Amino acid sequence: MAPEPAGRGTAVGGVTYARPAAFWVGIACVSAGVLLHLPMYVGAADMGYRLAGMAMDPPMIAGMVLIVVGLVATTFGLVSRRPGPQADEVGQIRVRALDDAPIRPAHIGLLLVMAAAVTIDVMKPTTLGFVLPGMTTEYGLKSALNPGGSTPAALLPLFGITGTVIGSFTWGWLGDRIGRRASILLAAVLFIATAVCGSMPSFSLNLVMCFVMGLGAGGMLPITFALMSETIPARHRGWVMVLIGGDVAGAYILTSWLSATLVPDYSWRILWLIGLPTGLLLLVLNRWIPESPRFLLAEGRDVEARAVMERYGAVVVRDEQAQPAVDAAVDSRFTQLFRQPFAGLSAVVVLLGLGVGLVTFGFQLWMPSNLQRLGYTEVTASNILRDSALIGFPLNFAVAWLYGVWSSKKTIILLGALTSAALTGFAVAGDGVADNPGLLRALLVVPIWGISSIVAVLFAYSSEVFPTRIRSRGTGLAAGASKAGGVAIIALVVAAVAPPSIVWTALLGAVPMALAVVAVAVYGVETRQRGLEDITAEELGAEPVKVG
């Protein structure tokens, strides 16, 4: 076997790092830095964990320094020099073997880890809606619960979601530049670091840390889907990715349960502090996260690509007559997304993402506060939202089947139309629905479950319709667009242009979702059970990739 390509480091537990020592030293520094923030939080137990107005103590300041040092060391440990091109090797490997491979234990391990990653990632922005009521009370912020406040509570989700928009595009670029796996691990490290949101004494520091948290949360989701699409066999790829993406609802269930269980005793701050153990969990599981063999081949890293393909049961065949990767001529830049033949698909992704963002960060984000404004207690509001998510959760299996077996394009259209219709009905019912708890739970099922399913198919779809060289950028575009809608609606709330009522948040989500359905019908392509190279070949007007 040929030697390792230049610029790669030692393989630890079957996983390649550029500089293992720097990576793990960085993790230790970040973790220690977070732990140094806990004494101040614990010390405020007799005051209901209220830290507002306090000054940062010396351990907390030292922890901040350690976190910065750790982030730098971790990044240095993951990022390596890019090897030189090996086009002849790339052209002689049958990457289609990945699509024909049977499901193996390695695939199952990858999917379980990716499901955990998606859950932990989605919990970050979802938590915003559950910490807002407590933060509003502690800092005296202006919101529906406290109209007399001065500083708008909406600044917190605005900073956080703005961070996710920037993170989506940044990690999209990183995923295509340094690799899918390295980008996922960097996001996990940020999850650990930003657990300190729960110990920040001032609202301004919360805004800064929430923005940084958004950077990591915005990047994790699109990269995990890019990696799965390039590793899972074609006949299973669609339904598997949608099923895992549907765990967005699972994240909502888990977050609402944690809120109802922990917040009454440990305050809203505990929802941020659990970022430490969840981030460490991802790092413990990282040996089951491979690098994408398609990415490795595109980078000319033939030896590593062969090793990953063999791990996943793909018979690696060297064929002098094999057709080179179909997307070899694709420009590895963001601008390629907006040039033919991908401009129409990018429009579909952007419009659908905007609709998702307006519902997620409009209707869903303000629902806990709106329910409390209508007379429900914090715990009851969390339980109502949890119950609605639980009711709709089993429907994710039906959506996964529809996407993977029936039609990817038609499934997106069906889900979008159903969600738009449900939101319109909710807008008509208005605040009066609060008088009927049973009806309220029933009506909440579609906006909560439906959007989680649309998020799942959006990321699955965007990871299938773009070529390998820009796949992470394409999924990053989907993620950024889905958060951009949130930035727009939250900015309106901060400016007091649009009150975050149930009626207006429902309408603001229903209209763009309906427009997105039209765009998918006009510009969407079918991806069901098709090889990624075949989809790209059709889009480029080329011949399908030869198998032999």
C-alpha cells in the first residue's frame, strides 16, 4: 500500500489527526476553562442561581483564557496542510462502490453518532426559547412577559441566530476545505466552550457567548448531512438521512423535558451548562466519525479514501478505464452555487430555508413566552410543547419512507403545503385557542413536527443535489438560509415592528412556506435512490458515471 499522503498525522483508534497531542491538549484546556466557571454559579444556589450584576471572579477570568488557548490548540491539531493533487488515482477508483455496499455495523455506528450530533446541535438554538422567560425576569428585559422592560429580550436570539447564519456559511466552506470530520469536531469543541453561557453574570456577556455558540451550532448540522450523504449507500441514503434529520423533533422533546425538569430547581442557566457534557459526549464518540471518502478522493488522498471505503464494505477496484469523478470540473467556490446549472437548485434551497427559519424562529421561538402571556405557567407551557412534539414524532418515520421510497421532490411539496395550511389555520384561530388545551395541543402538532420534518428533508435534499466539491457549501447555504429567516423576524421584534404574537408569527411562516412549495415544484430535481454522481451528471448534462 502506498504511504500516507504528505501533511497527514498519526492515526489514533483508526481516526486520522493532523497533530493528536495538540488536539487533546486543546480539549483539556477548553474543558478546564468551562469548569472554572462553575464555582460562581454553584455559589449562587441560595439566591436561586441569580448572577445578574455580579463581577466575574478570578477563576472565571482564568477559565476564559484557558478556553481561548484550547480553541487555538484544537484547531491547530485538526487542520493540516493540503496534499498535492493525485488526479490519476482519483480517476481510477470506483466511488460508486459506496452506493452498492451493504449496510454494515460501521454504517450503524456512524448513523447513531450522527443522530446524537444532530440532537445536540439542534438543542442549542431550541434552548433559546426556553431560557428567554427566565432571562427576562433576571435581567428585567423587555418582552411579552415584561412590556415595561428596557433592553429587548429578543436581542439574545438575534445574536444567537446571527451566529448560526455566519457559522453555516463558515462551516460550509470549512467542510469543503479541511474536511467533513474535522469541521464536525471543531463545532463540538465550540459546544463545550460556550457552555459558559450559563454562568455569565451580565446580559451583554450572554449576547457575546450566545453568538459564539451560534457559530458552532450553525455549522454542525449541514456538515453531518454532507458526510452522511457521501457515505450511506444510495438505496438507503434518502430515508436514513430524513429519519435522522427528523430527530429535530427529538431535540425539541428533550429540551422541553429538560426545561420542565431542571429549570424550576437550577434556573434557566442549567440549560446552557449541559453543553459541557453533551459536547464531551460527541468527542468520546468521534472515533466512529470517518472522513468522507468522496472528499478524500477529491483532495487526492487516495490511501485514506481506500481505507474508509474498505471499512464500509465497499470493494475498492482500480480500473484504468474508469471515468474520473463527474464533478472534477466544478469550481470549488461559493459562486458556483449561483451559476448554472445549480442556480435554480440554490433558489429552491434558499426559499425553503427562509420559510423554515421564519416558522422555527418566529412561531416556535416565541411560543413558550406566548403561552405564558396567555396565562399558562412556565412548566405547563413546556409540557404542552413537549406533548405536541411527542404526538407528531412517530410521523417522522412516515416522512422518511415517503422521501426514500416514494419521491424526494413530492415529499418536500407535500410537507410544505401541509405546514403552510396548518399555520394559516392557527392564525385564524388566534389567541382564543388557549381556552381549549386539547385543541391547542392538536394544532401545535403540525407547526412543531412539520417543520422538524421539513428541516430534515431540506438538509437531506441539499446534500444530494450539489457535487462533492461544493456539497458542504450547498448544505451550508441551506442552513444559513434557514437561520436568515430567523434573523429577519427577530430583528423586527427587536425594532418593535412586529409583535411576537401567535397570529403574526403563524402568518409570517405560512406565506413564504407556500412560495417555497411553488419553487420546489418548478426547479426541484428527483434524487430518490440515485447515486450522487448520477444526479450531478444529469445536472451537468453529462453521461451517467460508468460502473464498469
